Amino acid sequence: MYDVVSVAVKMEFSSLVVIREFVVILSFVLISLYIINRYKSSPHSAPKGISRLFLMIVLSLLFIGIAIIFQPPEFYSRDAMNFYRSAVFMIFSTLITLILAVLALYIMLTLRDLVFFKRKKTTRRYYLAYLVFVFAACAGELSFIHLEDMFIPHIFYAGAICLIVMNSFKQNWIVYLSKREKVYSIVYSILLFISLIMLDVFLASGLGSNNAIVSYSKPLHSFIWLNAIFGTIYFGVAFISTLFHLPTAEVFEKKQSELNSLHNLSRLVTQVFDFNDLVNTVTQMTMEVCDARSVWLELFSFDDKTGEMSVEVVSKKNITHEEIELYGKSDSTQLRRYILDSPKVLLIEDIWFDRRTKSLKEKGVARGSLLSIPLLSHGKLIGVLHATKEFQNSFDQEDIDVMKTFADHVSIAIENSRLIARSIERERYHQEMMVAQKMQKRLLPQQLPVISAVEFAAISESSLEVGGDYYDVINLSDESVGIVIGDVSGKGVSAAFYMAEVKGIVLSLSKICRTPRELLLRANDTLLSSLEKNAFISAVYAVLDISKATLTMARAGHCPVLYISDETSELIKSSGIGLGLTNGSQFEQATEERIIKLKRGDICIFYTDGITEAHNENMEEFGYERLVKIARECRDCSAEAMKDEILNSVKAFIGQETYSDDVTLVVVKWLGNSN
């Protein structure tokens, strides 16, 4: 408004000139704060920032070109200020100044981001010094200060130029560009350099459009010019610096790829659950990082019994199984033999002419170089990572170091993967064994018969998840009860299967056999055809006749039954051979039946050798004497109490040791027939 009025009316108040200068500066400060706030809120990178700045400079130069074509009329001077004779062109000069001032601000902000990229301690100091000299030079151009003819403004300009040169060498952002980004940066840097030179020439010229900026505000003109010079020098240096960094772009990208691959592989080492994903990732990463033609991963496994080695190609990239077989065939060129003989890095510079692989030329293998890295786990060779390149002498020391690092990570990852697989398998096996244990416990009596004339107490504990001990108390009739205890040779799953088979045989035969001896004879005939040659079953089968108060028993190679009566005790060792060891006639001749007449308080204890053969840390067995002694001391106890006392004594005897065999105990106490 002041400029429009001053065109038409001569104003004598010099104080208005000062007010005008402050209003111009204040308005530009407010615009700058708005632009800076918008600039901070938007994400920007170095290449995008440079391209955006180039577009703004092109548009500004286009507008300046239009302004030059339409030159305003001559202006006149009054009170140290230049005024246009036309108010329309005065407004046009205001618009030119505003556009270039905003452009200068964007140049300053863009250059600040580039200078501050990976900055050091002195970077901020030099940049702030540049701003101080720029604003000091602009302040020296204020019309009411009258420093035009003094030497001080020139000092500020010279200092600003020196600091521009110093800050222009802060080009750290170039190092972290990819090859493609560096090419773009070279193009944009030279374009920016040329366009900013054009802007500098315009600002230094005596063209009317430039004079319009000077007449509007000399401080703004200085601000625009100094920032344009800064941009010119900076992007000139950036062009040269990027040009020199271009040959190293591939090296930097390769290093970055290696770091990313190692990071991903390290993460994969701790998170891998899928073995196929692991090995495929390894070969893919190796191919990308080493720029290999083909990659394959072989894993070795050794048979502990025969010592034979088997080789499995678990992953491959850009190579067929037929080609891999050509590399590993058993002849004078066998690569695996060299790795096995000396598990070190194998580097073949030229496949066709190396003595170890020269026969591959005749087999049609393409010429090139080969690098084989052994995979070691705890000093043991577990596999080899192979990579080939198209040209001779293509693998350098850096490739070898990278692949060796890869191999170390891969060995750990493979070992972890195998450990996880084994752990999962063990857990699955454990769960299956828990199910088997639960099922086996259901084969044992869930509840013992309740009879007023007799007390029963029984327990069976396996040394492993499942065992081969078996006992049962069978209601044969209202007046008789069958008692059976057995022990399958061996332990574990096979013994558990035989134990289930014995239960079925005993249950079926107990309904039709009149005597224990007859049951054992028929059971032996049945088991002869189903048991393995090295397997047998020891057992005792007894029938308790409640009305007659007798216990009739037959023994098939089992532990003697302990009989306690009053002050006497006896280990009943009736003759007999284990089930499944011999044919019917021999078994029949050896099997003896024994009848015991029971009196009130008599106790019969059936048990397996897990009781008597339990040993402590000194390998001393529990034995029959301790069993008899404990039984006699507890003869007045109930059957349940006697069972607990015997079992607790065995546990106290073995201490920290575990049961060496399955433990089964059945206690029968005769209370007397009320009839």
C-alpha cells in the first residue's frame, strides 16, 4: 500500500521508509515460519529434495523469463529509494521478489538437510556461522543504516562466501546413495548447477526485473543472491563428488546387501522352525551377496554303525541335480574328497584348467570359477556351501570372507534346526509314551475286590514310561478269587505289548481252567507262537478258595511267594519254567502246584524282582532277607499298611537312585472266613 501510494503522491516522511523496511522483513519472517513448519512436517530424502528443488528453480526461472520479456518502465529515485512510475509493475516486482525469496528459503532448507546429514560436531558451528554472516550482510543493506559506501558490508559478504565454500564440502549423503540414486544425483546436480548459475547471473545483472527486486528490498535481494551462490557452489561440488563416488556405488550396495543378509540370517538362526525355509534362504542370500551364477548346499550324514557317509543336496539355485552330480562324481576330480581330507576353503580359479577339476571340461561343465566353503559344527564337517561364477578368477578375498561368515551362521542355524526337530520329536515321543502309560495303567485293576474274609493291596510302578509288569485280582466265583502277577523279560514298549497280551490270555483262561497249573500250561502253549526267541514271561497264578480257606498256586519261573504265618515265614519256591521258553511237555513236567491252608492273620506277598533286585549307590541289592524282615515286623498291620511299608523301605534303601526294573507288589492278608 505504501509503494502504491508513493507512486502517485510524493511522501516526505523518511520514518515511513524505516517502517516499510521492517514491515517487509516481518512479512518475510512470517512467511518463512509457515514454510519451515510445512517443510518439517513432510518426509523428505536427499534425491527427492534435490528433484523438488530443481522443479522450483525451473518454475522460478520461467517466471523470471516472462518478467524479462515484459520489462517495466524506467523507475526514478527519491529519498534513497527507487520507485516505478507504474503501480501495476510495482506490484509485479513485489511478486517476483516474493517468489525468489521463497525459492531462496527452500534452497537454504534443502542445503541444511544435506549439510547436516551424518553431521559432526563442527558442522552445526560452520552452518550457523554462515547464517550469521548472511543476515549480517542483509542487515548492512538496510536503507536507513547507510553502510553502502563503507567496507563493513564487503567483509560480511566475503565471510559468507568463505563459509559457503566450507559448508559445500559437507557431502556425506552421497556415500549412502545406491548406484541408481547416484546417477540421478549426478543429473540433478549438474542441472541445478546450471540453473543456479543462470539465477546468479540474473541477480547480478542490471536487468529491469532484477532492479525491481533491488528497489523492492535490498536485504531480500542479498538473501536471495547469497543462497543462490550457496546452491551453485554446493551442487557443483556435489556433481564432482558424486561422479567420483559412482565407481564405488556397487561396492557400497554389496556391503549393504551383505549386512542386511547377515542380519536376516542371524535372525533366522534364532527363529528357524522350517528347515526348508532355512536352507533356501541361505542359498538365495549367498547368490545375491556374491553375485554368483549358481549356488547349492550339501549336507553330510554319517552312519555310526557302518561309518558310511551320505550326501544330500538340500537346496540349490540356478543349477540342476545332473550338473551337481558332475561336480561330485567319484573320480580323480571329486571335490568332496578334498573337503573331507582337509575341511578348508576350496577355491578353484578356473574349472577347466585346475588339476582338480579339469575333467569337468570334457563333461560339458561351463567354464568359470568355484568356491566351496565347509560347514563345521563342533569341529565336525556337516556339509559344504558351493558357489560358482561365470568368469575365471572371479572370487576375491571379500567373497571368501562373506561366505565363511555365512557358513558359520549356517552351521549354527542347521544345528539349531536339527536340535529343534529332535526336541519336537522327543516331545512327540514323550506325549505318545504318556498316552501309552495311561493306557497301560488302565490294564491294571482300577479297584480291588472287597471281601470280608481277605484284604488286598497292590501297586505297580514302571522304571520307564511303560513297563512289562502285570498283576490282577480276578473274581472267579462267589467263593474263589484268582491272583496273578507276571514279569515280561526286558523293559519299555515291547514289554508293555507282551504284558497286554498276557492280560488277555489270563482273563480268558481263568474262566475255563480249574487249577492254576492248568492255566499256566495252556498259557505257555499260547505264548510259544507269539513271543520272540529271546523273550519270556515269569508268572505266579494262585486261586484263593474262600470257603475252604486255601490258596492254590503254580509258579512259572517267577520270584518265590513270601508266606507269613504267626512267627514263621517261608519263600514258596515251587518249581516251574518261564512262559514261552520251552514246549508243552517239558513245561508240564517242570510246573508244580502248591496248596496252602490259611489261618487267620496269614499273609501272602506276591512281587516282582524289581523289589528284591533294587540296588543302592553301592550296587548292594535290597534282597530277600530285608523283604522277609519287614514283612514279619508288619505282620499285624493291614495289607495296605504293609504294602506302603515295603515300598517305602525299598525307596529309602535305593536313596537317590531310580528303580532299575519295574516294581510290582501284591499283598494278600487272610482275615478268616466268618462262616
